[in-house]
Amino acid sequence: MNQQPGPQPLTEEQWQAVVSNDASYDGHFFYAVKTTGIFCRPSCKSRPPKQEHIGLFHTPEQAVAAGYRPCKRCKPTGLRLPDEEWISLVTDYIDNHYAEPLTLDTLAAICHGTPYHLHRTFKKVKGKTPVEYIQDIRIEKAKAELIRTSKPVSEVGHGVGLSNTPYFITLFKKKTGHTPASYRHDPATRS
Ligand SMILES: [Zn+2]
């Protein structure tokens, strides 16, 4: 991707500062979350990530150079992350984690915003809500699986994060106009 040095491990003292949102460490270091690509000040009130997923930078410039984006909540560069960039982080996260349980609340916590703000900003940027986006991704993946494999419908649903089979079938029908079974067996349904 790039030749910039990646984040370094945190000391136990620094990790404790992150866990306790200790503002006295602000400016001394910044922590980056590898799973989301976001970096924060130690005092950030966002839900603390797993220790093995975070790393340290000494300056915000190093974090930006290594490809990380400033957190929308604690604004470690003093600048606001543009809405489009924030939402592209969110959609990247959904694209890679659609098979896991995802709600507006968990997504907002992971992506460092409030549920209300995420919902509103996402809709403004993408023209649909985060929940609609998650549903669309799951149904697109399910369509591909139905055609590519002979897995039972329940297993296809489970594989895209829709473990409740009646709900999966209902949602599939709402989005495509067909049941998963007829979509699989009748090529005419795949316009
Ligand atoms: Zn933050």
C-alpha cells in the first residue's frame, strides 16, 4: 500500500491512558485502530478497541501518512473529517463485516459517531440509510451465493448475516420481488 512506517505497540501505561480516556496524555501520543483505519487522542470517549488492534503514533501527521483517518469525535488533527471520507470508512467496514451482527448502534460505536449523526450523514452522502445499505449488501451477496452454490437457503442467509430464515426470505422478496428458491431455480427472475 505505502512505504510509511506503521503504528508501534503501546506501553501498558499508554494502554491504560486509552482505556481510562486520560486527557493528560493528549498530544503525547495518538492511537490508531487497525480494524477501522481511524486514529484518536488518548482521551477519546469512543468505545475502547481491543488492545491487539491498536497501535501508537507520535504525531497526527505520521498517522495520516500511514493511511489513517482522524476520528470524527475527538478530532486529533484539530480538523473535521469530511462527511464523504467518514462515510467511506463506514461503508468499507460494512463491506468487510456484513456477515456479522451489525446494528446502527454498534456501527456508530465502531466508527466513532453517534447513531443519530451516522444515520443522518450516511443518508445525506449515500442516499440510503446505513441499515438499508447493510440489507442491500447482504441481499447482493446472497444472490451470488444462491447461483454459485447449492447451499440450503437457510445457510445462504446465515452466511450473509441473516440467520433468521423467515426474515431472510421476506427481505429477499422485498428487495428482489422473488423468493430465494425461485431466484435460484428460475433464470428469468434474474433481470
Ligand atoms: Zn476519537
